Amino acid sequence: MKLKDAVRERDKLARAIVSPAEILRGSLLKRTIRHKKGCQNCANGGGHPAWVLSINYSGGRNKQISIRPEERKLVECWLANYHALKEKMERICELNHFVLRPGD
């Protein structure tokens, strides 16, 4: 790859990055919530389906946020944007390595 091509590809990737306001890190999980007492649906083994955004932090900490059903598509979109951003950033870093040391 030529230096000029690497710079062009890097700049193209940088322009394609989505708005940082539309990214979200974590995992979307489908859970079943069961009440201990007083719920006929839970007593019959059914439970209640729920969506949860799970976020892991350093030190083994974990945070979970309940997601309303109408928010699910938005959360999925923002999670996809995060993964796409991460891939583009990794590619930009690789291209910058090449720009710094084109002969290596």
C-alpha cells in the first residue's frame, strides 16, 4: 500500500464515523423476571420477558439497565453503531501505524 492510499483510506473512514451521541457500549439481554409471590403467571412457570442492557466496568463491576420494549430497536442501533465505530477506529489506527512507518 502506498502512503497516499493509506492517508486517503484513513480520512474516508474518519468521515464515515457516526455521531458520538448515537453510540452505546454494552450487551442487550433478554431476561425472564419471576415474582416470588402473588403472581399467577409466575406461579405457572411463565414469568415476564424483559430486556436488559448489561454494561461491564473494570474491576468486575456490572451495571444493568431495564429497557422498555419500545426502546429496544434504538438500543440495538446504538450498540451496532458502537461496534462499527470500534472497527473503524482499529482500522484507522492500523493505517496510522503505516503512515508513521511506511517502510516497515
